[in-house]
Amino acid sequence: MRIRKSSILAFFLVFCFISYSIWAFSRAKEETEKGLREIPPIEDEISALNKKIAQLEAEARGNVKILSSIKDKLDVLVDVERTNNGENAILSEIQSQLKSPFEQILAPEKKSNGQCAATVGYRGSGSTYHVDKFYEEWDFVDRDGGVWKQGWEIKSSDQEWRDTKLQIILMPHSHNDPGWVKTLDTYYTGQTRTILKVIVDALSKNPLRKFIWAETVFLNMWFDDQTVTQDYKTRFTSLLKAGQIEIVTGGWVMTEEAPSHYFAMSDQLIEGHQWLKKHFDYHPKNGYNCDTFGASPTTAYLNHLAGIDHMLIQRTHYVVKKNFAEKNILEFNWRQSFDNSGSDETFTHMMPFYSYDVPHTCGPDPSVCCQFDFRRLRKVSPPVTCPWRKEPIEITKTNVAERARILLDQYRKKSKLYAKGTKSNTRVVLTLLGDDFRYDSDAEAEAQFTNYEKLFEYINNNPQMNAEAKFGTLADYFELVDKARPISENPSITGDFFSYADRTTNYWTGFFNSRPFLKWFDRRLEHLMQAADTMLSIGLLSGKISQSIAEEIYKKIRAGRREVDLFQHHDAITGTEKDFVHRDYADHLLNGYKNLKEAFSQTLSSINEENVVAVMLEENLSERGKLPVAKTVEIGASCAYLDVYNSLLHKTEDLVRVKVDSSKISASYLDGTKPVSQLNPFWDIVKNDQFEGRVSDNSKFELLLVVAVDGLSTKRVKLCPSASSEVPLAKISLGGSADGQNIELNFATSRVSGDPELVSPQLKAVLNGKNGLLKEVSIDGRVHKVELQFAKYGCKGRGNSQDNSGSYLFAPDKLSVPVFGQESSGGFRIISGPVMDEVQVGAERIMHKISVIKCGISSGALLLDTFVDVRGETNYEMVMQLHTDVQNHRTLFTDMNGLTITKKVYYEKLTIQGNVYPIVSSAFIQDNQKRLTVLTQQSSGVTSQRDGEIEVWLDRTLAQDDSRGMGQPVKDNSITRNTFKIILESTSPSSNPDSIYLSPYSNRLSEYMHSPFIASLLTGSVTKDSSFTGLKAATTLPHDAKLVNLRPTKVNGSSKISVALILRRYGSDCSFSQMASLDDSSWPISLSAFSTKKASETSLTLLDTLAENVAEANLEPMKIKVFHFDE
């Protein structure tokens, strides 16, 4: 009888929609006829009719989609009618799902052209130059430029300098990597501890000596080191306050700019700045990225938000350096793609030559500059020589004139690459004095400083040279630059500087995917850190957690945070470190995982105000390089309780997967209502560090629960034993060579015939009947080619060539070749049920799943979970390819650190490896009808080698070094997990094929991929439904509001823990079919939704107060703001 009622309801809805469609068609016809009658006899007005017709066509497509959705719902009802278990819960849920699955994503205001309000279109920033335009124009031919190999011969004469004064800043530095070919601790105890002492002693001898320092993690170790006397620490502080030492950027590390997510980039910056504020009352004002492998506008934006006024970058493509030098635009205002006013620009200095060492920073001729690196004097040990066989000589009274003229000639030539002053007839040049781990002895420091003091004295006291030279910091240099030429007069440039090449076709695109396991694990820890942060902050703001308990939890979070922040270092997350250093980083992350997991569980237990212990649903990780193992929830005589936490702002509905030991189970909320559920066999993908690929234990099951959780809230679910299963059992279909071992005992099985399908109300995925790989996707009533396959690249170089593929470089021998594709045969299983359809595919070195979720936030996407094992292979790079009917003409859009999207056109002149770019959270290809988006849960490399194709790297193993300093191959691979979501969206006729914004749906789904639900098992006395919410009032939040973090902090050295709210507003492209059924809500957001405490708006790192007593948050699209709640 219940089935009949549901059927009647469904058919009634169908009748309503058909009636509506007939009415809409009739109205459309009338409107069209009316429009035809009223067209004025003016030719320009024809476009108005075209727009009206296009609008009507879009409405018609929307009606087709609605009817298609109803049909799919009825198909589901038919399936349910044949199901013997769980009828009430399933039918109730399906009826509720007849409304739009996207209704919880609130729509932005739309303009008449289908674009979201207030977003800046592609190339709409109004900047002077766009990097992508340069890439279109330049030929990228590596021409021999003479002594400056990648440039040209620069000429200079005394005559041209008679009326132009040269101001020279020589900046001593020591680049200290927190891990690379040695571990963090070994570097510190063996070199860095001594370097800091040497610097203090050397600078104390002469107030004109200067130095810069970048890595706060080493300062933390040094100031905590009991073997370092207080005198050294006091003198360091005095030198800092006197301006002899400048701390540049001031992040915990010098973070890599390609694979890092902006969440972690900003967090390590906050941690570093807060440490500096507490210990020195110091605020860094200049950024310094001398050794990151490419340059991202995200870094410039975060620096700007942190109150950093200027920055320096070094590693950009040598063709970029040459062409920028020719135009005198090596100094520019770096503008964001979303900034059409220049309000978020950062003044940027790009170094022109190969490296940041002395030979490549004083001028264009490294053989000359090397002679002025006095660390290479024979009397300074251990000996270091010049590769050009022209060694430095000590400066004396007899040779100072000659040596000063030689050095000044290099300074002059370098200065001509930068714009001349307009306020005065001057040029300003910055040169560097240092290299990796320099100044590790008093002998080196004295050799450098005393010899340059002699040179500077001679230059400054000889007016005919018309130059002034001195030691200086970045602050000193930028002060001179601003005096010579106002920063506002420099050109603005929009774009990024990827991918980086240092010579010929040696592109640093291999590291995008080197050591991918820790890249994946890092993102998992970021999620856990954000969850622990937000929950502790909720406890503090609500008063449910006292300061004393919070202090204990805070210490664990901080310990975990600093391990995650350390891993953002440019020789950690990149995977470009020696094997034993890589293992050390893995141990650091494991320690961070342990602390963050304990902090989260302790916070959840405390905030529940019950005598319970919360345990996350995975076994403790104790061994590096191993994937987490699901914890089995035992369904015994009594019920088990789960708390599901949503650390995001918006209410979200999605799957919770639970491993259970019984099929006789019921699931419900504490009010008695039941979540939609499904019971699957539990698939052991990995067991004992090997692919298992089967159901090895028929007594274990995977329970799927569809749970809806409010923003910053928990939802409690009860799992109880039952006389019979109240959860619907999935149906199993076996394809190819797959068998039903350990499945048939509990589940009905059948054989696959033809091309099977995975179906949800929003899409249909057609699979290849030979192997289970994705073949087609249907949306909006249209079928689209989306063929998935796995392929591999080989390696061009062998032996000790600099052209090898290695940890840094990608140097393929040819285009990729398939290893498991549409023509392959293999075994696969299909699991079907009311909640999810899934295919599980097994092939050599690959375990692959595609899931279609039938309700919730993921119902409009395909979930891909791919496990790869390339151990034992040689020079083998595995990629996942999607071949589609999208006519993108090899144009790819990929994200910069999860913050912005950049357009990348495939150019043959860049070679295969030069067309690979980083993907951190999303990439897409599109034409004027559709867009295919790939969302990723781990950073990697991406390209579009062919029309309609998108290709993402999964893992790589290399048998040789690539001569970039690591000194070894990459062969320490692990079984690696890669998680993606694929979204296919139809665009409106007015869509922009060059759009650089995700759709509102993709934005929300990408956000959720970074911060999915966390389910915890409660043990102890669970007496009530103590689900909590972190929002004070029922607040309707704008669809594009993004909670970056709700971060507990001891701001500016305070002893008490307070809370910082970090908000972001998305930029969205609204020209997608899903937008039709969305509601709208506008900014601002009342801060009282989070806390009744007073709030102030601050800089990103909380060092500057921008406004006090702030009541609401109002953000422009793409912007980030920070608000601090009082203690």
C-alpha cells in the first residue's frame, strides 16, 4: 500500500511538471510571436531577438532536465519496489529528494549575461601586461647570449654614468633549507646553529654590516636551544631592532608555490609572524622567495594581506627573465586576476639571472662575479672553487682600484636591466652575497665583509665612479627604489610564472608529482587541522571549553600545526629531498597526525559535555608510507554512537562510510528518524602493503549513511543490532574475470551484460563492458564522451645527463602510451543500491573505483578513487587521462594553490614537459556548451596534450638523478591514493569560454573535498543527543561564503587563547544549468553568528588591526578577510 501511495505521488508530480511544460511552451510561443511583432525596423535590434530565443532555448533545456530527473526518480522507485528491506526509510528519503539536490547551495546575484555580479572576467584585471599574452608572442628559443648564456651582451661605458648615479645594495644572506640533503635537525645542529652565532658576531663588529634571514622554524629552534647562550639571543634581538638584520617574509618556512594549498600557505605565514611578534615584537615587511620552483600570484596576495609591501622572486623561466629585462619590467606591481583596481597589488622584484648565489647575482658574467665570492679564497676552508677557473683574490691597497672597477662594471650592467629612476637621475641595483648554508664559520664571514668593506670604501670615495655601495637588506633596497621611482609608476602584471625552466628544455614539472603519497597525506592533515581548529574555537566561543582545558588541547594542535607548516618547505612537499630526509618528513607528519587526531578527539569529547570518549573511524597510523585502515565498529549487544562533524559554514549532506562487523543492523538519529542507508561488501583494496583487490572477509561490511549536518555542527547517529537487516543490501554485478568470492554468501550477484551504467538523478555514467572503465556521461538529456584510461611516460635521459627525468625534471621520451585503456580487458564489480552505484576495477598496478552518489552534495559528480603501485618499475610515470568531446583546443584551466584559476594554452614550442602545470584543487576544460571539471584531493601535475583531453599525474619512479642537487634517483614509492571528483556541466548560450571561475556547485564541492565530514565513534555513557552547532543564530549564509578557518591563537604574544575568523568569498561563474533552481542570499554576514564577543578586522597574520568593533563581514568576490574575537 505504501508503494502505491508513493507511485501516486510521483505520477501526480509528473502530471504537474508536464502541465507546467505545456504552459511554458505556450507562453514561450506567445512571447516569441509578440517579440516578432514588436521588433523595430532597426538592424541593431536583431540581437535582442537572438538573446530572447537563446533564453527560451535554455528554458526548454531546463524542462527537459526536469522531466529527465523525474524519470530517473521513477526508475529508482521501481527499484525500491523490488527491494524487500528498508522500504519506509528509502521511500521517505526519495520523496524528499524530488526537490533539487543543489538547493542548499545558495545562488549569487546574476547579471543579464549569466555572469555572477562583481566578478572580473578573463583579462579583466586592467593590468599593463598579462603573462599568458607573452607566452603567446615569445618563441622560447634558447639562444646563446655569451657570458650571460640566457640573455645578451650588455654594454656599459664610463661616459654614460657621468650624470647617472648608481646606488648599490649588497645583501648578505644564507639560505637555510629546513631539510633537503640533510634532515631539519642535522642541518640545525651541524650548520644553522653556528651560522646564527657567526652572523651575530660579525654584525656586532660594524653597524654598517647587514644580513637577512627567512626561516622562522630555525629561529624557534635556536631560541629554544639551551646550548645557545642568552647573550647571543639578546644580541640577535638588538641587531634586529637596529635594522642590521631583517627577517624577510617571516613564514615558518619558505613555502613552495606550486603544490601547496593556500590554507597551509597562509597558516605557516600566521605561525611564523605570530612567533616573531611574541619574541621580538617584529613585523616583516618584505617577502623573499629565492628558491621556490616557479612563482604563484597566491604568494603575492597572501603577502599583501599580511602587510608585506614588497617581495623578491628568483626562479622563473629564463625566457621570462630575458624578455622582462629587455622591457625593463623586472620590477612590477603583481596584480591578481580578480583585482581590477590594483588595490591588492604587491610590488615585486624579479632577479634576472640563473641563481641566487654570488656568481649569478652581481652581474651578467658569472666568471667575473665568482671572483668576488670571498668564501672561495684558498685560506677559507673547506675549499670551494670557481667553475670558471678564475679564483677570487684578497683585496689589498695595491689591487683595490682594479678590482673595484671590474666589480662596478658588473653592477652597472645589471642595473640597466631595471627601470631608471624618474625622481632623480639614478639607478638602483640589488646584489646578493651568499648561497646555501653560507656564513658557517667566522673565517668566511670576515673574508666576505672585510674584503667588500675595502671595495665599498674605494668606490664611495672616488667621485668619478659616481656610485654609492653599501651592505643592505631588502628594506634598504626597496626604500632606495621608491625614492628613485615611485612604485605606482611601475607596470602592473597579471599571471603566474609556471612552469619553470632553468635551461634549454629542462622544465621543473616532475616535482609536481614526485613522492605523491606525502602530498596526499599532507592534505589529509590540513583537513584534520582545520577540523581541530574550528571545533576548539567553537568550544572557546561558546564557553563549553575552559581556558585550562583549551590550553592542553591547544598545545597538541600547535605541535601538529608546526609539522604541517614545516612540510610546506620547498624541498619537502615537492618530494625533492634525499630518501632518508623524505622518511624524516614522513615521521614529522605522522607526529603531526597523532597530535591533531588526539586534539580533535579530546575537543569533541569535551564539547559534548558527556562522559564519552570520541575516537575517529580509522586505526592509528604508526608506520610511514602506509595508507590509513578503517576502524571496525562492532555491533554487539548494545548500540554504537557516531558523531559526524561538518567543519564548514554551510549545511552539507553526504555519505559517511562505516566499516561494521554485522549485516543485522539498524541506523537512526536519536529522534528516531532514519538516514538513507546501504550495506555493501567491504573491499580490501590494500592489505599488508600489497594490493588485495577482493572481499577477503565476508563478516565485514561497508555501511553507507547519507547524513545532513549543519555548518560547524555535529550530527549523532545510532547503530544498533537488529534481528534482521534494516539496511538495504546492495546488488552485485560481476564483469570480466571478476568472481564472487566471499560476496555471494550475503549478497545477490549476477553477471554484467553489455555496457553497464551507474545512475543518479543528476547524471548517468556508462561503463566499458570489457573492463569497467568510464566511457560516457549523460547530463541534461545529452550523452557526452568521457573515456577514462591509464597511461605511462618513459624517460628521455640516461646516465648523468642534465636532461634526465628526476625528482625535479620531467623529460619524457615521447607522448604517453596506454597501460590500461578502453581496449583492455579486465575484471570488475558493480555495486548498486539506493544510496550509491559503484564500479570497482582491478588491473596491474591499479585499483580503481568510480562512484555515483544518488543524493547529497556529491550527487552531481563522479567520485574517482584510484590506488596505484609503481614499485618495481623503472623510469615510469603513470597518468590518468580523460578523453572527451569538449572542444577545448588544448586549452586548460588550472588552479593556483586552490585560490585562483589560470588559463594555459598548449604550445608545441614549450615541448611536452613545458605544457605541464600544477593542479592543487581543480582544473577544467570547456567549450561554449559544456565544461568538464576535475577536482582533486591532492596536488599533482596536469596537462591537455590533445583536444578534449585532460591528463593528471598519479605517481612516478625514476632511476637516475637530474643534476639539480638532490644527488639520487626517486625509487622509494608507496602505494598511493588519488581521489578526484569529475563534474560535467552544461553552460548557457551566453557563457564565456575563457571563464576563469568555477561554478557555484564546483566551488562548494571543492571546498568539501578539502574539508569533508569527520565521523567519530563515541565510547562511554551516551545519554542524549548532544549534537552542537557553532553558529549562534539561524543565519542564512551567502552561497559564496567560505570558512578558511576558525583558528585558535595566542595573538601577539598573549597568554590566553583567542579566536581568529578567516573568511573568503568565492568568485563564481553562474552560467551553468544547475543555477536555475538556486536561491539567493547576499552579504554581509553578521559576526554575531559566530560570537557575541567584540571583533576587530586584522591583517592575515593578525599583526595589524585594520578596524575595531566590527559587527559584520562584507567581502568582495575572491577576497579574504580576517576577524579577531576578543579573549
